[in-house]
Amino acid sequence: MKKENLIIALDGIAEKEALKIARILKGKVWGSKVGDLLYEDSSIIRKLKKFGHVFADVKLHDIPNTVANSVKRLSYAGADMITVHASGGVPMMKAAKQNAGRSKILAVTVLTSQNNKNTKRNVTKLAQDAIDAGLDGVVCSGRELKALKGVRGIKSMIKVVPGIRPVWYSKKDDQKRTITPHEAIRLGADYLVIGRPITKAKSPLKALNEL
Ligand code: C5P
């Protein structure tokens, strides 16, 4: 695994703590991912950029015009990657892409906290929509990477995989479709998103090294 593949999810922690973790992990990972912290203040993007790239995981899902406006703001704030929900439809995803500036737009397929018998089919259908809309990548669980290989145009898409659970971290938390980092890389993930196993560790640096 390369350090460039790792994105640290900074969820449920205060800004001060998030910046501290980002500083400790500077140069050792691709960067960090923010979601809930953005609701406090989007200037967190600029602050985190001192320590690496920033992924604004806002999972936008609205009419095309509203999504376009949100993407414009996040792109202006410096987000390197921004998420939209693929279920928002192709016109919504196109509007996001057209207003993304230099930011990459990724489509969230099915949340890794969900699992039912149609998940695989839904993920491949939503990934196809994201490709048709001209997006840069998709977010899916590692368990669908194999099925995705059969989707036309998937090769050039960035594949981001959350729900990463190392063997030494026994908790699933709220995640259902989990996978080990080793398996996700083997199946073709470009980036791994990992949060609690690192951010809740006594020493995030030690946990990262173990990873
Ligand atoms: O703490 P944990 O490693 O479970 O964090 C995973 C992160 O990935 C969370 O920030 C969550 O919002 C995000 N995510 C996910 N499933 C998706 C898309 C994003 O778990 N499909």
C-alpha cells in the first residue's frame, strides 16, 4: 500500500483535534476527508490543505442548479475532491462536473453502511450513470470492485473505497460492507478512506504505521 492511497476521514471530532491529526499525518497520507466539520465553517478546507489534499465528502443530492452552486463554493474553497450522490441523476451529476473547476467530482453509489440483495446491481447501475455524466470517479465498498470491472468506461474512473477495517480493528461500527485494506488494494481500489481505526486510536501515527 502506498501512502498516496490513503485518505483519513476526520468525522465527529472538533476542528482543533482534526487539525492536530492532519498535522501528525502530514506527508504520510494523500490527505484528509471532511464532512460534518464543513457545517461549522468551510474555511476548514484551507486550513487542512496545509497538511495535504482535502476531500469534501458532502454527498450532495439536490436539483442540478443547487448542486452546481454548492460545488462552485467547495471548489473555490480548495477541495480537491467533492462527492455527490449518484442517485441524484445524470443531469445533477453533469451540473456538478460543469461547475467543479479543478476539483474532481466523485459519485457515491451505495453507502457502505447499507446492505441488501440488490446492492451489487445498484452499485454497477449508479457507476454507469456516473460514467455517462462524465464524472471523475466513484465511491463504493471493496466488495463491489470485482463486479464493477464489467462496467463500460470504469477503467478511467477513480475508485474510492471506504468501510476499511484492518484485521487488528475488530469493530465494524456502523459499517456493513467492510473490507481489509489489503483486499481493497488487491481488488483495484485507487484510494482507501479510513476514519475511526486511525482517528480513535490512542496514537493515530502508530495506527497508521500498523496499517
Ligand atoms: O470511520 P470510518 O472508517 O467508518 O469512516 C468511513 C468514512 O467514509 C466516513 O466518513 C463515511 O462518511 C465515508 N463513506 C462511507 N461510505 C460511503 C461513502 C463515504 O462510509 N459509501
